[in-house]
Amino acid sequence: MGVEQALSHVPALRRYARLLTGNAAQADDLVQDTLERACAKWPLWRPGTALRAWLMTLMHNLYLNQARDRRHDDGHASLEQANEPSHEPLARAPEMIDLQRAVARLPPALRTVLLLVSVEEYTYAEAADILGVPIGTVMSRLHRARESVRAMMGPPGGELPRPALELVKK
Amino acid sequence: MTESTSSIDDGDLHAFVDGQLDAARLPAVLAYLRAHPEQAVRAAEWQAQRSGLRAWHRAQEPGATPGAMAATVMRHRRRRDAAPWARAAAAVALLAIGAAAGHFWPGSAGPADRLASAPAFVRDAAVAYAVYTPEVRHPVEVSGSEQDHLVQWLSRRLGRPLHAPVLQDRGFRLLGGRLLPGAPAPRAQFMYEDARGRRTTLYVAVFPDGAAPRETAFRSLRKEDGESFYWMEDGYGYALSADLPTAELQALAREVYAQLYPGR
């Protein structure tokens, strides 16, 4: 049983990475890096445990490290720019554009929790395992993520306000 | 406010939205939402975010797995297999397969031959099968409707004449094919599909004189996601892979062999 099992998870990883990065090319780079990391660390994977969750852990570590490096290099504004979604087939629906922009503006640590729970349907405990944080941190990040998106989406038809993270700290 | 609803916190509301709420708490949460319309609005907006994200996710169509991703994993696998213990493990697996299946054809392979691990191209074929047969939109690079062009193109790239067997009589039509990385020459994959949507791939590797793996009889390699029948002939290596009953796949393989090497 070898690392080639990871290939059956690649389509799911690529779809998820597109939401995480907001950009198809960055998403594929991230998945490629994840597979290389998986090959290098393959002896550490314990057969019988969920391979998808292990790959998700590798991908999130890479993603959060890269996001942190980029912020240190370029400042926060360019990170937000880089995450502007640009390839979305559903982009014609205005609410969808607002939602995508709001998610792109979330700090990476909040975005990861929101997507793991909402899209991949991991339990809070599984998300905590994948991210290597306590479950209480998952809950508070999830809450901050949802309240930030709510604030950014604003009232229907309203202007898009700036993220108001200080208002929603739990 | 009753005592039970006063203990409801944000965590309960998130769990409610995400379907992770303990069933025993559901009545208290519902009562709380009825008593606090502004909280009900908030939970509904979270719910809408969740639905929107899921719709966005469903709309993603990343297409065929890029060759670089498959190549990364295949390279690693080959390095691993170079280790003697890995070869030994593969040999043991093959011995088990050989003993269980007993369908070697057309030659007769002795027990010593069965111990030899499968040639690298067969594992590449199994990986390529696993990667490309689940593709809904891009299973092939060139469609079977351009069969002449497809076969000419792949023959040119592999440097030897190829043929795509016709398996229509057995219910499988040619979907098309693709070029895949390989050494010393690129490889070809033909994909077929039957009326039930079951897919099978014929993977072809070519080897220059002296570089070919030893000629083998007809053999099989079983993995959890399917089985490959493979053989070597005239410097070509073939692997027919599918997730089909062994007898059906074996019959298909015989048909392929008969068309490629009539009279042998």
C-alpha cells in the first residue's frame, strides 16, 4: 500500500484548495506541494487512519505557512489582493460575489476553519485535529469567521463594509 | 426565558447550523430561537453562508489531474520500490495473487516466475488507470471519434506502431486515449467504456532492444481499486486494467491479445 493512494483524493483536494486560495493556479501549486510533502512524509502516515484528513493537515500547514510568509514579505493588503477570487463560474450571482469576496478577506486562520466545517463537513473535533489546535479555538474561529462574513456581506443591497474583526471577538 | 434556553450559547447555534447539535439539545435550541428572533436571524445568515459556500464548492470543476501531480507520486513510488524489502513485499503479494487466481495464459509460468515482482510499467499502468478512469469531463486527451488520428499520434510519440483493439462486440467502445510520461519512451493509454459506464484501460509501453523487461506470460496484478492483466510481447508491454470480475477481464484481455497478435 503506497503513496499512490493519495491520487484518488486529488480531485477533492483541488476543489477545496480553490476555495481556500481563491485562485485556480495557486490552488494547484498548493496541491502539488502537498503531494510532495506527502511523499516525503509517507512513512509517518499510519495505515488505517483517514488519509484524506492527513493530506488536509499537510495542506493546511503549507497554506498557513505560505500565507504567513507572504504577509511578512508584502504586507496584509497584498494578501487580500492575492485572494480575490478570479475564476468563479457562479460569479454572476451578486450574493455569490459578495460571499467570495468576504471569504477572501478573512484571515487565513479563520478561513480554514470556516471551509473545513462548512464545505468538507468535518466535525469540530476533526477540524481541531487537522489544524492541530484545541476544539475551543475551532469554535471561536468559526464564530469570528461567520460574524465577519456577516458583517462584510452587510444588509442586502448595502455597501460592502471593511472587515470589522474587533467587533466580533468572542 | 426558561432555565433550559438561558444556557444556550453561540456554540450551540453553530452546531445547530452545521448539523452537529446533540439531538437532546435540539428542543432547547429551537425554543431559544423562537424566543429570540434576532438570534434566529443570525443563525439563518450563518446557514445561508454555509449553503453559499457549498454551492461555490460544487461549482468547481478542476478537470483532469495534472500530469505533474501523478508524476510526483509515481516517482516516489518507484524510489520506494527500489528498496529490496519493498521488492520482497511485492513478490509476496504477487505470489498470493498467482496462487489465488491461477489464470496464467498463454504461456505457463512456473512458481519461480510468479515470485518476480511486476515490471514497473504495470504499476504505472495501475496508477494511470486509477487517476484517469474516474474523470467525468476529461477522461481522454483525444476522443475515440478521431481514432485514426489518435492512433497515429500515439504511434509517433512512442516511436512504434500501435493499434487500438476494437472491443465493441464485448460491449466496450473506445472513448479515446492519452499520452503519459514514461522512460525510456512515453506511454499510451487507451480507454474504453461499456453501456453501464464501466471503464477499462489498455496501457502500452515500448522498450528498445535489450531494455525490455523479460518476456512474461499472461499475468495479473490485483489492487484494491481494480486488476491489471499484463504481458510482454515483441518489445511492447501491455496492461489491461479494470474493476471487473476476473473472468470478464481475462476474456477481454484474450480478445485484445488475439487482435494485436492474430494467429499466435
